[in-house]
Amino acid sequence: MELHRTIAGEVVSIRPIRIADAQMEADFIRRLSPQTKHYRFLGGVKELSPIELKHLCQVDGRHSMAFVATIRRDGLETEIGVGRYAPNSRSDVREFAVTVADEWQHKGVGTMLMKQLIQSAQCNGIRQLYAISLWDNEAMRALAKDLGMSAICDPNDMQQTIYSLQL
């Protein structure tokens, strides 16, 4: 299942991530600005290890899922965004994260990725998606508002917000 949409004059494809995408994922993370990396990983991350990359690209489609947004650049598939969810201690709840390349932010890529995640979650009996974000992450705040998510201050860390979406 692959979705295509034209954004800013380029065809953006949304598809499930594959284990073979580890190098593309590494390149994507490497190109993110320090601020975007900080928001995604809740701290300073320069690069991920091969084991971490394999873990991010290895999803089962039911308990864990990830979609990549890609474009064609110089004949190569280039990642411009990723959205994923991963298991929680409850079988019907998943933690999610969405990251969009700096030059593609505020163009609808995050919303496209979230809609695919929501659809996948619903098909797999998941009743709630949630994300933990730094309180000053304005892009996440806007995405959460657009999708009708609730937001509360993390009781364990006042620097973080917990966004939640009932499905």
C-alpha cells in the first residue's frame, strides 16, 4: 500500500518502512537539524548505531508500524519524513513519533504520515495513540491540534507534554 501526493511540486510517496531502508533512515537522521533531532529524540543525538537503525526499520505491521515519506532526488528514493508507533504495556495503546525533514515541515507531510498511522492502528485494534514531546515543540503542538488530540503536561517532567488521540 503506497500513497502518492504532490506537495510543493514534488511527488511524495508514503509507504511502509522496510528493513532495507536502514541506510536511507540513517541519511535522513543525519540531515536533520540539531533542533529537529532534539525534538525527535528528546535530547542530543548525532547518529544512530546500526542496531538502533535496524530496530527502527524492523516493524511487524501489527504491534509496531512505521511509514516513510519519500521523494525521488537524482533518481534515488530520499526520505523526507517518518511516522511510527511502537508497543506499550497495554495491548490497545501505542506510542507514536513523527519526524519531518526541516525543509518539508509545515507542508502537510506530518499529517499524511499520521493519517496512515491512524488507519493502521485502527485496523489492528489499537484504541489510543500517544506521544511525549518537549513542551516547546510548536510543530508537534500544531499537528496535535489539527488531529484533535488532547494535551496534558507530563506529571513526571514539566518540560514535556503528552499528546493523546482516542481512536
